Amino acid sequence: MKQKPTDTPLIDLKNLTLRIGNATILNDISFKIGTQEIVSLVGESGSGKSITALSLLGLQPDKSIIKANRMVFNGINIRELTSKNWQKIRGKSIGMVFQEPQSSLNPSMRCGKQLQEVLQKHTSLSKNEQKQTIREMLAEVQLTDTKRILTSYPHQLSGGQKQRIMIAMALLCKPKLLIADEPTTALDVTVQKEIIQLLKNLQQKYKMSILFISHDLALVKQLADRVFVMYQGQIVEEGETKSLFKIPQHPYTKGLLFARPKTEIRLKRLPTLADYQSGEFQPTIISSEERQKVHLKLYKKTPILEVKGLEKIYKKRSWRGVNQEFKAVRSLDFSIYPGETLGLVGESGCGKSTLAKALIYLDPPSKGSIKFEGKPIVKSSRALRKLRKEVQFIFQDPYAALHPLKTIGNAISEVLHVHQITTTPQEQLKRCQELLNQVGLSDAYSKRYPHELSGGQRQRAVIARALATEPKLLICDESVAALDISVQAQVLNLLNDLKKELGLSYLFISHDLAVVKYMSDRVMVMEHGQLQELQEADKLYAKPQHTYTKKLIDAIPVLNLK
């Protein structure tokens, strides 16, 4: 049962303003968090969610200027705390779980040692007592293989296990407040569901408060008592979760609520934040009859890609000299048709990305055959160069996919030069501008560096670069996973527009099943390297044939607004 805030709040923030140089990052922020209450901050990247949380921990940027009428945690004025005082509070009274556990954990230190450091810093427990406390907390976060976990380095654990380690670390000293900053964004839908349930259970057991930061409103609805909606450094709406979701008042909140793809209906175009702010958006639902007509034409064509018996086997020799094999992909058969979007879903480690790399011989398959446009792929440098021109990748992290020291224009021009699509600098500049315009970016973006673009703009730039070779098939590997809901809607609409305009085919890989259903004609489900199910998208979601598929669908967070 959810707790009501007490008369004396745990966090009392009033009229917080934060400036860096001439830019106002936070503008007059006020909210309270009661004892044993779960409060959520929602909004897009850049809205000020994370820097609000960092300000509560005294970790705001050095050059920032803070003004506030009140900043109180558990009766303490945190504006007056010294660095030494903060060290006693962080990790002990306030725990923090970040979005990316791999970045938060020390890659060169075993997980057990990292957990032990927290207790060494904040408690006077003996080594045996520390070990016992750690074992008990690992059990609390449902990590039962204690010995392996404690002796493992972070890279030896799955994403879900690493995030559980971070939660255990944050809770070791039983803090009064847990700040969870996008703790499930990079996780599979099933692991995501487990982490949300875990947070709810631990909050009730330890009687703590939680500040949950997210852009996924379906998750927020499952967890939070109250919600604060942030937009451009301001809180534009607040209220109890049920009432705010049922009758949102602010156009920005409405945009966030309705931009997420829905599994029960299929819209021709996803609504974006701009659509709701204009008030002119009229949703168009695609009927099953319309889908059937399209598919009748689509599947009469000859497949653009045919895969038969594809396997990827990794071999390694143990220290005793025994050869060991690991089958990452097991005997897959499937086809992709011209103009089709084939969705590919499954949990982390099931072989999705391995399969994608094998298709274009970035990591060559061990067995099986691949035909592109009816011709077998020949493993020669010339043939693979031609293949990689016609099959392009769009990766999950656009920032990592772009060279930080090259302008967007140079990144695109490089592709045009390497594949000899243009011959003169003037032709390169003209084609670069055409590609940027095609993905909704102006010519001015060609002179900007990746760090000067927002997440959505960077992803558009990556798409423009992928289109530079005039490909026939795009492999989208978690290409919208890191984007906010409204920006995600813009990019998904763009991909559909380009598909229609250029006659593209997509292999669309994602752990977000709602997004996959919206984008896909058919969906392929993988588990442990095996193909478990391949069906028309609507049929698969309505009547999944395999128990694993049903498990994935049941784990989709539902945003029911009634």
C-alpha cells in the first residue's frame, strides 16, 4: 500500500533556480517529497530532471550559480553543507542509482570489493559483518549466485545484474531517500518489469522515499505516488499519479502521454509533442483490412534478403587445452521483402546484434547461406564493399556512432568519398545538404559537431549518413532506445516516411515491443540464439504461439489512461 506524505517532508525544495553562464537551466523549481513516498520527475532530455537530482546531492556543476528560498533534506539545510558533511550523507542517507550501470561501476574492480567500499566508508562493521550484510542485500535484490557475483568484474555480468548491483550498493546503508535516474532505460522489457517491482518491494520494506526520474510514463504510472512534469527547466504540471494521467492539463504532458506507440491500435502516424501543442493532430487508425491489402502485394515480391541455416559459433580454448564452443545464433531461416519492416525482439544476449553483424559480415557467420537480391554473398573485399553500400546500420547510440572531432558535414562527406558517390567537393556539399534536409535538418547542421546537437538531432544525422550510400536495406539496432518518447515518435515517423519515399526495407531490432509492433510488418522472436516465432505483427501480439513471446508481451508497461 502506498504511503501518504507526512506533515514534515523529507525533501523540501522551494524556488530553486540554477544558472550556468547566461543560461538558466532550472527556473523556480519547487516540490516536496514526503517520508515513504515515491515521487517521479518526468520530461525530455534537457528538461532539467537529472540536474535537479544532482543539486539535491550537492553535485551540481562547479560553474553553476544556485539560488533557492529553501533546500532542505531531513531537516538539514543542504545549501550550508561542507564537502566533509556531504561525504557523510551521500551513499548513507541518500542513495543514487544511475541510468547506465556499466559507466557507474569501476571496470577494473570486482563487484564484491566495490560493495565493500560503501560499508567501509559509512559504517564501523567488521569485515565478516560487512560480508554478511552484502550477502543479505544481494539476496534482497534477487542475486542468488552470490559467490560468482562478488568475484565478477562488471563486464562479466548482464545489464540486469549490473543494475541490481547498483541498487544493492545504494541500499547497503539503508538510506532515507533513493534517487533512481532512468534506472531501466537500457534494460529489456522483462528485466525492466522486474526492476520496477523490486524497487516497490524494497521501498516498502525499508520505509524509504524514492525520487524516480524517467521519460517513460507507463513505468512512472506503475511506481509513483505523485508526478512532477518538467519542461525547459520548469515544472509545468504536478499531481497525484492517477489524476494526472487521467486528466492531464498541460499540452506538454498530453504530448508525452500520447506520443508512445500503443499496442492495441495501429496509427498511420505517431503524434509528437508539436502536434499536441498545435492542437491540430487527428489520429488515423490503420485497419486490419488495409494491412492485409498491403501485405498481399508485399509478399508477392522476391525477397531482398534470404537467410538459411545461419549459425554463429564462438570457439575458445580453456586453460586445460579443451576446445569449447558457444552457439550465439542457431540455424536461423528467414527472409526480408522489398519495402518490408521485419521486427526482431528478444532479451539481451539472445543474439540479435550478433545476427545483424553476421548479415553484412562484420562478424562473419560460421555456417549457413545469405542471399541479397537473389545472389549469394561472396566473401571477398569487393563483394562485401558493395554489400555494405546497399545494407547500412543505424546504431543505438548516435553520439558514439559519430566522430566527436568531425562536423556532421564531414562525417557524411567521408561516406560519399569512400563509396565514390560524388567526385568533387562541390557535389559532396550539395549532396550532404540534400541528405540533411531529407531527415529534417537544415544546411547549418553540416558545420556543427556531434556535441552541439540534441539526441534526436544526432540520430537524424546518423540516418542521413546511412542514406548517403543510397541503401536498399537499413539495419536499425536499438536505434531509438536512447531517445525520449516525443523525440522517438519524430524519428519513427521519419523512418516510415523514408521507407515510403525511398522504397527502403528495414530490419528493426529493439527491446521495446510497443515500438516494434508499431513499426513492423512481421516480427521475429529470438531466445538463446534460436528463432522461436515469426508472425505478422498484429497476429503475434494478439495470439502469441510461444510461451516466451507471451512472457515478453505480458511485460510491456501499459499506459491505460482510464
